[in-house]
Amino acid sequence: MFSDKKLMKRVLALMLPMMLQNLLNFAVAAADSIMVGTLGDASVAAVTHANQIYMIHETIVFGMCSGGSILISQHWGRKDSGSIRNVMKLIMMIVLTMSLVYSLICIAFPGQILGLFTNDPAVIREGLRYFRPVLISYPVVALSYAYLQALKAVEDVRISTRIYLVSGFINVICNYIFINGVLGMPRLGVTGAAVGTVISRIFELVASIWYNRAREKNVGFRMFDGIRIDFTEFRKFINVSIPVIINDLEWGLGMTVQVAVYGHISSEAAAGTSVVSTALQMAMVAVYGAANAVCIETGILVGEGDTNKLKASSRDFEKLALLVGIFACGLILLIRKPFLMMYTGVSQDAKNIAFTILGYLSVIMIARSLENVYIIGILRGSGNTGFALATDAMCMWLIGIPLGLFGAAVLGLPAETVYLLINCDSFVKIAICFFYIRKHGLLRDR
């Protein structure tokens, strides 16, 4: 089925640990949500709003690290360890500086920033109890994430899986202890959730530093061994990273608009699509794992400079995307009934909407898988981040969202049909990416 079985084994060796990491992140977030949910509506809203601020920080960090990872994977394809060490230093310096500035702004104006998301004084007051202590973790997570993401680009993914596995357990256990005040600890409520997060993030950084100093062998990069950096890679880094950051920010804004669209249809539509979004996150674990693994391997192939091999491999990546999409399709169809049964507090009308949409989503997942492997995997990995941004943004904002708004506000269509209209842009993205790759090729060695 695959033309290069050796390459696909390398992809799977990256993909499976990444899937485990994504699944773990989903499980930890769900556990945190359940524990905070016991504290009442104000606490839930407070943590949700504070986490929106973190999501902006995470998106910027992710974009910067993704751009650096693309350069690193291309250098790894050429076995140029010196350039890899230089890019790793550059990434970590830029990411840490950005995170410190971002954190200082949040420390200076915490109430005003939370006030952008809510005007409820009780929610802002509760939010500050979570937001202020959790700010400590921003530069910490930026530094550890930058390092672990760079290791993935040189196909060293097992250490990050182990670190995140342990930190996930630490997060959940510490949250339980400090939120509820067990084992003789004070009952801190929503502040306890922040304390648990900070402790787990500090563990990630300490574990990363230990691995870096004691065990890392592939490229010989060492943290804190001087800060002298060769900035010849800086322009390349900016050219690759900025489109990724903008892409992720506009995508996040698009998701917010979609939530608003369903909310204006009916409360049942809002509840039903909210349930669907949770199931979607679960199904996307495999898709994101495949897309990120393909991104790394595409970068390595670009570094090797073999155009014919790169073209043949892109066909194999398409086949992998189809297989992953079919798996996600089957998973949604398998779990949708028992999954909806867990939502005992959701109305039957909302469950009916969710059940129908999950049926549609099972088919859409095949397109979603191809879309993500094309955009996040093949195009970003080959350095075509500008085209990836243009395709994703134009299809979402000129096709999917306008059709959804028109169907909901003008035609008064039900939520199930609006969901189909909004997501039809995935099929357009697939067509554009398919013909672009076939016509223009992928060799964009940075």
C-alpha cells in the first residue's frame, strides 16, 4: 500500500507517542474541568476565561516552536547538527522573551484583562484567585515546550511523552489535593487548581533540563551553555513562524464565531454542539498525531533534497490521512450513543441534535484528516506556511463561516444543517491542497 515502508514506520514511531500525548492532554483537561466544576458556576467561568488568556499565549508559543521545528527537521535531514543547535538556542531565547513580556503585562493588568471576557464582578474576583498564581507557569511552560518540540523535530519523541505522562498525573493529583484540601493541606478552591498547574509545569521544565544535561545525545545541544547566537537563521525563522501563528489565531477566532452562531440558533443547539466539540477533540487526537508526524518527516525529506522521494512520500502521507480519517469516522459512530448517555444533565432535544451532527461528523472526519495532513503536515513541513495560511483562512472566512451565518440568520436552518454548511470548507481545502502539491511541488528548503 505504501511505496516507502521504512519512512512510514518512522512516521508511525512519531505518530503513536504524539497521539498518546494528545489523549493525555485531553484526559487531564477533562479531569480538571470536572474538579473545578464542583466549586460552582463562578469558578468554572473564572477558570474558563483565564484559560482563554493562556490559549493566546500557547498559540503564539506553538507557532514559534512550529516554525523552529520546521527548520530543525530540514537541518536534521542534512545531518547539520551545528545549525540545529543554533536554531534551538534561537527558539528558546525568542519564546522565553515573548513569554516574559506577555506575563508581565498580565501581572500589571490582571483585572482589566479578565474584564475583556466578562463584566461579572464575582467571576472576575474568582478569576483573579486563579489567574495571578498561574501566571508563574507561562515562561516555565514556554521554555520546556520549546525544548521538547525541538527534540520531536529530530525524531526524539519518547522523552516528551514520558515527561507529559508524569506531569499529567502530578497535575491531577495536586489539583485534587489543593482544590479540596486533603492530606492536611488547606482547601484553596480555584487557587488550588492554579497551584496544581504550576507544580506540574515546573516538573516539566526540571525534567527537560535533567534530560538535556544528562541524556540528550542526538545534537549535543545544552541549555544555558552561553547565549551567543548566530542570527543568520532569524529571518528564515520569522518567515516560517509568523504565518503559523496567524493561522492558529484566525482559526481560534473562527471557532469562537462558530460557537456564537450555534448559540443564536437556540440553547439546545448550543448545548448539542458543545457536546459534539468534546467528541471531536477525542477523535482529533489521532488526526493531530498523524499531521504533526508528517510535518517532521516532510521537513527531513526537504532537507535531504530528493524531489522525487518527496513527491512519492506525499502520496503515502495522503494514504495515511485516509486511513486515520476512516479510523476517526468509525470511532465516532461507535461511541456516539454511549458518549451521549454520559450527559445526564443535557436535554433530550440537545442530545438529538448532537446525535445527528455526530453522524455527519463521522464522514467529515475523513476530510478533516486529509485537510490537517495537507496543511499542518505536508505544507508546513515543506516550508509552505504562507500558502497553508492563505488556504485555511480564505476557505474558513470566505466559505464556511459565511455559509453558516447565512443558513442560520437568513434561512433559519436547523443546527444540524448549519453544521454541515460551516464544515463544507474542508472539502474545498482538500481540493486546493491536492492540486497545489501536484502542480508546484514541495521543495522549499529554508
